[in-house]
Amino acid sequence: MKFSLWPNAARPAGEILTAAREADAAGWFGVWVADHYMPNTGDTSFAPGDTHEAWGLLPAIAATTERVRVGTLVSPTSVHHPALLANRAATIDHVSEGRMVLGLGAGWQINEHAAYGIDLEAPGRRVTRFEESIQIVRSLLSEQATTFHGEVFTITDAPCDPKPVQERLPILVGTGSPRMLRITARYADEWNTWGTPESAGAVRVRLLEACDRVGRDPATVWCSVNAMVDLDGETPAPGRPHIAGSAEQLVDLMGAYAEAGFDEFNLPDGNLGAALTERSDRVARFKSEVIDRLG
């Protein structure tokens, strides 16, 4: 199993770049960035707090690292037009010399849509928008020109040049709903979810069922999972799926993720300390005491 770091977009930009460079130097597999504009409140209310914009951070991360994959977890198609997503991803693939992963989702955060006047459509229409978007993005990244006529989008002889460095730039989908899982199985290269080995593993079973329904070999879908980590009770993580325990227990939990079929574990740093030095020390400890013991 591979391991990637997920710096919190609320951190100062310089600290996010430092975390990315440290992960690159230490041999982590990837660095992810969330694509939001404000802290989530669960409703239309606003809560103050810094949130750096993902597509501003990604080129900087790509330019200041050499080995890690870089990408979004995830960019909402309720906010971003598919032509913008494809062209941005292709350019960052060039900046990174072939390390970009385009993470997509249908959109869900109520307050940012309300604040900016972006329509958060009813679930059915939102998923239709997503399904058309992922098809358009894949075509733009792969084909010489794209024409698409759907319920939401009309694209006519549209280019996306230069094409990515990668022969097939990976598209990741973060989802758990039945229709979205079927779309993932049909069009995506990678899939992501939050959870413990048990809860995330149960959702992955539904992905396997979706693959079977659309005739997709599930072995061709790279599966990643995120959970907050509380090592030895030093960094509690309320409000998000999390795992906790000693280094030995976390080694066993990583094994359980692998047994559940996950290829990549993403470590968010949101609960690892207010200061960069704290976070760096805890990330390094997780690397040496857990990851490196897995072989």
C-alpha cells in the first residue's frame, strides 16, 4: 500500500509548500489538496477561517516537488466547468512532468455555494452534471477535439492542448452513493472514500458491485482511503472518521486497509498540531514508526 499526505488548506501557504517538499523528500507517494473556499458549517452559515484555493496551490506544489503525485480531493463539478478542469489539469501535468491526478466530485458544501451564488442543484440533477462533466474531461484530455451534447453541457470541436504528459492522466472520483459509484466504475481510474477499514471496506464492496454491473474489472480501479490518525492519543480527531492507537496498532490497521482492498492511505494533517514543527514531527513519526515497518 502507498501513503500520501493531505495538508490542510487552512495552513499558511508557505507551510503547505514546506509540508509538500518534506513529503517529497521523505518518499511519500502523493500530496493532496482539498478544493473548497471556506470552512464547512453544514448549512448556509459562514464561519471565519482561511482556506487557500486548490488550483492556486497545485502549480506551486508541482513546481517545488520532484516525485510525489499531486492532485485535488476533490474538485466539485457543481463549481468548475469541465473545460477549465481539463485544461488546468493538463497544464499542471506539464508543470509536474507527469504527476497530476484530477480528483472530481459532484459538490456538496452548502455554505460556499450559497455565499457565492453557485446553484447547489438537487441530487439527481447534480449527478447528471457530474456524469456529463467526467465524460467531457476525459475526452478533452484524450481526444484531439471534443464534441458533446447533453442535458447540461454543449461542447463543440473543443481542444485541450497541449495534452497531458501522462498517456492517461488519472481521474479520481470521491463518492459513496450508488449512482456515483456506477459512474466511477464506468469512467474513473481511481476512487476515494473516508473511513475506518470496516466502514470504508463496506463502501468498497459496493464499488465492486458497481463494477460488476457495468462490466469493469475492479482490479483496474485504484482505491484510496482517508482517515484522521491519533497516534498514542496525542492528536484526537473529533468530527471525522479516524483511527487511533499505538504504532503497533496502527500498523495492524494499515494492514486491515490493505486486506480490504485499498491501494493508498491518505493522511490529513488537520489534527497533527497548530505549528509546522509539530506537524512535521508527527508526520515523520508516522512515517518511521508505521509506514516504514510495513515494508
